[in-house]
Amino acid sequence: MFVEADDRARGVMSDTQLAELVERLPIKPLLRVSDVTAALGCDVSVVYSWIDAGLVSTFRCEGGKAVERPSWRIFRSSLIDFLKTRINKV
């Protein structure tokens, strides 16, 4: 459902698409990367690029199994604010 990766990078998204994406997000204040990828239909590398660039507010979870990438939680409100900046303003 989410627009193609190139379009996302350029900010091509309508208000309607934004509303549909927000509806698909889990209703909880902290989201896992997998929550975001499932709701937005994008690759995990896209979400990590947003995290690495500081485009969404996150925190690193401690503990658990050692993994290649740290375990992050994304603030739902921050993700929604970020997605709002991607609306194509014509």
C-alpha cells in the first residue's frame, strides 16, 4: 500500500495515504521496527535509515539477545510527525 521507495524518499504522499498509514500503526506509544515495516509496507533498511538520520525519535533497548543491529523503539508520535513531513504539498 505504501508508495514506492523512490517516491517515499521524495515525499510523494497524499493526506489520504497518510491517514491510511496512521490507521495501520499499532495503537501504542512505542513501536518496534517490525511494527513500522508491517504497517508501512517498507523494508527494514528504510526504517533504520530514518533512525540513523535522526528523522524519528527513538531509544535503544538494553538487554536481550545479541543482534547485528541494536534493538530500537520508535515513538509513535514522532513517526506520525515525520510522515506528515512527507506529504506532497502541491
